[in-house]
Amino acid sequence: MEHLRSLLVHHNLLPVRDHYLALFERWLSSKLDDIDDIEVRRPIESFARWHHLRRIRTISANGKPTQGPVHSAKQEITETIKFLTWLKLTHGRTVASCLQADIEAWLTDGPTTRHAIRTFFVWAVKNRTCTNITIGFRQARTVPLLTQGKRLAMLKACLTDNFDTLSYRVAAILLLLYAQPVVKIAAMKSADVLLTPDGPRLSLGEEHPAPVPEPFAGLLTKHLASRPNMRTGSSSGSPWLFPGYRAGQHIHPNTLMMRLREIGIDLLGARNASLRSLVQEVPAPLVAEMLGYSYQVTQKHAAAAAEPWSRYPTGKSSRIMTDIVAGSR
């Protein structure tokens, strides 16, 4: 049914819709219907609709991928339902009468996924649904990190060896060189590759398009001219950098994740290593703007690498990208 709808949308017989947004709307209605206690349902529904659903609709309207935000929203809503249900059944309290001690007991006695209730309480305090509740950020015990040697070896293999199809090698380089999350790579559009007189650049953040040095520039240009899944009527004219098998849609992130893991790439370790390397050479705020990260994330990596970004000149990004690729040959 979804494939048929995709074909009809692609041929302008049905209006375009955001697949993940539609799934989330159906999931949310079903989830809310399963809550019998009105004192649990009411705050959950307000949080889900006014915080998450509104945010995801805005993301979708701006043409940005929604799979990641939908996944996070579902986890936060699910964990909050569990907490408020436990709070009512165990202590007879609601969100309005919740105590800090209740929060501490819940977080201490369960898995780390319980920390997902934090967003709900930040929202609830802001909207005066409750008061005097604070939940700090959960700190990961370890940060997966590839050694620079392993990262450069993987990058060299992707640049010079024909061990896999060109499209997967290009996707792997976007992870290894530009620290792009797989979900974002899967949803990139061919228009994100900017062809300039000085060579191609990548539009990954709000500003400062990232330079694309050789030999990756050649591979990327070749991939643009021969993208897979473009020879069928259902995929002709696809705007996606990595078209999927389903009409009008990009490759599924899970498909891309599985393939990159099969060729030996530690996804999170590679992304962290790439970010860590970049912030050692380029000011953290510039890395954030160039690659589409928040300032907090890049500054955190800069602090972990003990690199004071302020001592670096801001015009260094093009050269460092070229140096990294040259060093991997």
C-alpha cells in the first residue's frame, strides 16, 4: 500500500506528504487512546501535540528529515507515559504534585532510557504545569571513538578501493570526513552539492558550505551523474542524493546503516573521531556552522580534545579538508 501511494505521489496523482510525520500522527493517536487515566493522558497529550508534533511539522515544512526527530519524540513520550503511570499508581501523585524525590527514585532504579523524561519536565516547568523539578543532562559513560589511524585507513579505502558500490563509498566518506549522521546522509538532496567555479561544495549547515577536495570531488561528481535507482519510471527525476527503491523516496537510513556496518565502519566511533579531528584544526563554531551541528556539540568535542578554538584563523576550513584527504592517500 505504501509503495502504491509513493508511485501515485511521484506521478502527481496524490499530494506529497511526509512519510514519517504521517506515521507519527497515527502512532500518537493510538498511544493516547491506550491511556485510561485522564490525569496521565492530559499532560501527555499537551506535551506530545504542542511540543513534539508542532516541532516535527515545522521541521517537515522546512524540508528537513524527520525520521530522527520522530524517533526521539516517540521515546520521550513513551518514557513519560511510563513515569506518570508509575507516579499515579505508586504514590497517588500527578505531574502537578510530583516531587524531586520521585524523579530521583525513578531515574536511579531503572535503565538509562528513563532519562528521556527530561524533555517533558523542561516543558512542564516552562509551562507551569509543575514547579521545582530539575533533571540534568545524562552524561554518557564512554564516548565511542576511532583512532585517527583507523579513520584515515577507512577513508583511504573508500577513496581508492573498489570494495563496494560507489554510492556506499560516497556515503561512508560523508561520515568519515564530514561527521554527518547516517540519517542526515540518507536524506541529502542532490541540490546539497553546490557546483562552483572553485569545485564542488556541500551545503550541510545553515552557512559556510563545506569544501570538497580531490579525490573525493571526483567521486562525488561521478556519483551525481550515475546515482542508483534512477532508471525506473518511479525514480526518474529524483531529487535525492541517494535515491531509494520506493518511488520518490530516499534510501532508508536503516539500509544505509546496515551496509556501512557490513563494510566495517563503526558509525558512532567514526563520526566522533571526525568531529574530534576537525575541532582540533578549525574553530568549533565554524565547524558547527559548516557541518550543521549545534555550537554546544562542537564546543564539547573541542573541550574534550583540549583545543582552544579561538587561536585558529577562520579561513582554515578549506585547507584542512584538503590536508585530511591528502593524508589518507
